[in-house]
Amino acid sequence: MLLNLPMASLQEKFQGKIMEFKDKRMKATSEILNSMRILKLQAWEMKFLSKIIQLRKTEETWLKKFLVGTAIVRFLFYNTPTFIAVVTFGECALIGIPLESGKVLSALATFRILQMPIYSLPDTISMIAQTKVSLERIASFLRLDEWKTDVVEKLPRDSSDKAIELVDGNFSWDLSSPNPTLKNVNLTVFHGMRVVVCREVPKISGTLKICGTKAYVSQSPWIQSGKIEDNILFGKEMDREKYDEVLEACSLTKDLEVLPFGDQTTIGEKGINLSGGQKQRVQRARALYQDSDIYLFDDPFSALDAHTRSHLFKECLLGLLKSKTVNYITHQVEFLSDADLILVMREGRITQSGKYNDILRSGTDFMELVGAHKAALSSIKSLERRPTFKTSTTTKEDTSSVSCFELDKNVVYDQNDTSDDIVEPKGQLVQEEEREKAYGGALVPFILLSTILTVAFQIASNYWMILATLMSTTAEPDIGSFKLMVVYVALAIGSSIFTFARAFLAVIAGYKTATVIFNKMHLCIFRAPISYFDATPSGQILNRASTDQNALDMNISNLVWAIVFNLVQILGNIVAMSQAAWQVFIVLFPVTTACIWYQRYYSAPARELARLVGTCQAPVIQHFSETISGSTTIRSFEQESRFNDINMKLIDRYSQPKLYSAIAIEWLNFRLDILSTLTFASCLVFLISFPNSMTDPGIAGLAVTYGLNLKTHHSQR
């Protein structure tokens, strides 16, 4: 037992290294999935696949050490009862204590009872090591600094004529840096004004007050996977008149007409089937529909052509938001003249503030910026006046987006045409999960053979002790103590050798299987067409590459070991029981039939529940990933509680099949326990009913000893 303490420490170390390199691999996998379109356009798939394989090989280095350690721990624990029996009987032989059948049977029964708790210790140690590493990682995450809710002082709506007030504000991206990004910023924005604003920057000091609700439009669009309508409503109730007005103001009406299902179309993860301009307009429509008091726009005219920019500026900022407080930042100089307040910043400080004409007359860097913009426009106009070849190519972003949508529409129709028997839900882009099958390895027969020999040597050693010992102290021994112990030790060594062999064969089989599946899975992913990534959420792929792969790495060898060992052990117990009461086969056949029926009845639901666990886990990962990437937008809209509620609902949905799976296992265990108890009770009845002369007492006692463990092996998961 003491030998397992350093092994447990090593297992914990190996588990920590496995998790460390697995994090690196999953980070690289996530980045590659997010950039898969670029990789395929550049034909870089195999190059980046080799990077993933290389990271996996580093992870496998520690995985092999962990599995070898598991095999050693399993060998030590599974042979512990045998070692104890050898030491106990050997000590009795040395000090002259006579070994009687009754005492031997009592000792063997005790060892058999202790056997299964000892057998479960290796898996328990491995689980404790994994749990400790996971808890330490969670604890380190929870110890990180949390978002400070008191950074912004929120005033009641309409309680002040100032929408935003900032006094002596210092902001920095890096809180440990001695030089703030923004220094000594003082700003007052009244309701209805249009000014400039920067992105979310952590506050170091100063006072920031906001009066009213706010909405935020980021420079890089954040789009949730789901329907376009849900992205625009963003938790609000549907107001059709207001909704249509927002769509028209954001130039989304024509785009929705081209889509096969309009605003009910399911868009892929991060809006992958929308163009850059369409993503911008969707998130702008989301902000406008909120009807907030304060609007924050970060470069709102990026990814838009000149016509669309002008339309959105007039319809949104000067139209629907004419009575709102609008703060925006832009490099489009032509939109600055309509601002009520312009802030000119240099080296993190506000150097000038005022209206467009006032700052322009002051003759500063702002005038140079405007002059450079006008010079660029004049040069472009002079180039346009030169004769050029006529082409039919249209460069407007809207036209390209329409053709993109038409292409997506054709793809959807083509997919529907090729599957007449499958009716796709309305607006569905995300593809339903499919399942694949794998096959067993060539090492399983050798594992089975070594297990059979292990159990055979164990039974033979116990039979030898019963047959070679005396029934009473008055009888003369036929076999000397030395010969008795030599044969018993030889049989015990044979059992230990085959236990060692099956432990390492199971580890090798599990490792090879996990490696083959990992390589094949990633090769298929990287060779998949781009339409696969449009229709498959990255959360599902990441779930397969992390959780499911971890189950293969850690559990498949244990499952192979447990299934083969318990099956052979049950057969060995039945054979041992039949030596004393062959009539047990009368009960065994109907019991076996019932077990097979229960197994078939249980397997299909258990398999579906296991699949549902993985299916329900993917949305949790996907939603969490989307929430992290859109945390700035979510906080700006003050939607933290809604997203937390959605996350809890997804976790509850994931927990349901987990609970039902555990219930199904207990359901099966209860019925198998009843069948095992019935078999053992029948054996006892037969032994009691027979005359004493028909059954050898030692064999009968050994049959009872093996029958005690029948229930334990029968109900092992």
C-alpha cells in the first residue's frame, strides 16, 4: 500500500502536464477553426494539421507516462490480495501453525471480500489525481480579478441633463503600466449630443457617471449563431412596426429578401455566412431596436461602401437617433461636420474640444487631417476623369453581398434537392449531428487470453490450498509445508505475471485506439469542405477534440480492462461453484437469458443517453465561447443576467441526460444484483440439500467463497 503513495504523486504530476499541453492544443485548434476559411483559401490545411499533430505528440509523451503509471498501480493493487495470502500462509508454515481447510477457507473468504475494494483503488487514485488538478485549475481561474461593477456610477433615467460626465479620468489597457492610455480626461456630454468615444478601457481613477440606458456597436461585429431576428431583438419583445423601421434604416430589407427564409434564416457561428457589411448592419439594427438613451459607436462605417455609409449616417445617426446621445469614433472625416462636439486627442490627452468649424479655424493637427482627406478626394476624382476600360464589374458591397446570399441560397437548395426524404427545419443552417462507428483492436484477444490465465491461476492456487490442507488437526498431512507453499507461490507468481501482461496490453490497446481516432478525426476535419464548417458549430468540434478525446485517452483502457476481467471472473466463479453443486446450471441458464435481455434492453437507451450528453454539451461550450467573445457588448447592453440565465438553462439541459444515464446504470445494477443473489442462494440451497457424502466439504466451502463475489463482479459497470 505504501508503494502507491509515490505513484499517486507521479500520477498527479503527469495529469497536470497532460492538461497543460491539452490547453495549448485546444487553443490552437480553436484558432484554426475560427480561421479555417483563410487556411483553405491559402491551402494551408496540412501545414496547420502538422502543428496540431506536433502538439498532440507532446501531450502523448505525458499521456504515455500517465497510462504506464496507471498500469503499474493497477498491477500492484490487483495483486495485493495474492501477496497478502502468500505472506499469511507462508508465515503460518514457518512458525508451525497447522493449515486446516476451515482456516484456509476463512482466510480466502476474507481476502475475496477485500478484493473488490482493493481493485477499485487504482481507478480511485487516478480519479483523485485528475480531480485535484481540475480543482486547482478552477481555483486559479476563480482567483482572477473580477469585473468591477462600481466603475461606472449609474444615475436614474432623466435625473440629470448630462448623459455622460467624466471627471479626471485615467484609463489604461494594462493596469500594471505606470503610463495610462488616457490621462486626465474631463468630458461632459449632454442628452442629444453627438460626440466621439473610444472602446472599453479599464479605468484606473476618476469619476464616470452615466444617466440612462446605453447601447454599443463595436468595430468588429459580434454576431450570435441563430436567427437574424433573434440577433436584432436581443431579448426584447417583437414590435413589428418598430422592427420594420429599424430594418429600413439599417439597409437590411433588401438583404433579407434575398435570403431563403428572410430574418428567420439561421446564420452560422460568428455570422460566418454574412458579409462584413451585413454583420455591421445587423449589429447596428440590434442597437437601434433597443431604443436606448446613449449610443456608443466604434468606427460604425467600416466595411461599408460610400453610398451605404451616407445612407446609414442620415437614416440612423441623423434620423432615428436624432434625439439620442450618440458617441462615435470614425476616420471618415466627412461625417464630423454634423457632430455637436469633437474631441481631438494626442498622446492620451484631450488637446481640443468643440464644434467642427471652431476646431478647424484653430489651425492644429485637426486641420491637417481634414486637409489630407480633401487632397485624397481630389486625387481620386482626377483619376476618375481619366479614360478607362469599361467593365461590368460592380464593386459595391451590397451587390457582392447579394451574390454571396444568392450563392448560399443555391447551396441550401442543392442540399435540399439531394435529400428528398429529409425535411429540414425552417431556416436551418446548422447540420444535425451524425454518428460514426469504430472497430476493436487486435490486442483484445491477447487481453482476453491473459485475463483467462490470470483467473485460472487464481482458482488453481485456491484449489491447491484446499485440497492440500488437512480437514482437521488429527489427520496426518500428505503434503509437506514446503511443497505446499512452493506450489502456491508458483501459482501466485503465474497469476501476477499475467496480471501484469493484461494491464500493459490494455494500456497499449487504449493508447493506440485513442491515437488512431485522434489522427483520423483531425484529418477528416481538415479535409472537410468549407460548407461543413458553415453548418457545424465549432463547439461541437471542440467538444469532440477535448471532452470526447479525453474520455478515449483516459477511460478506454479502463473499460477494456473492466469488461474483460469481470466477464472472465464471473465465468470463473460459476465454474468454481459448479464443482460443488453442478445443479446451479439449472438456475444459471434462465439467469443468463435474463441478463442478456436486460443488457439489450439497457444498451440502446444508454447509448442514446451517452450521445445526448455530448450533443447537449456542445451548446454549453458554444454559448460560453460566444459570451466571452461578446462580453463587451453584453455588458454595454446590461444583458449579463439574461446570458447567465441562458447558460444555466443549457447546463440544466446538459445535466438531464447525465442524470438519466446514472439512473439507467443504477436500474441495471439493481436487477443484476437480484439475479446474482438468486444464483448464489440457489447454490447454497443445493449444497444444504445434498448429503454430506456427495460433496467434499473443502470444495463446498470454496464454492461458497467464490459465490460471495459473484454479485460484486456481476454488477460492475
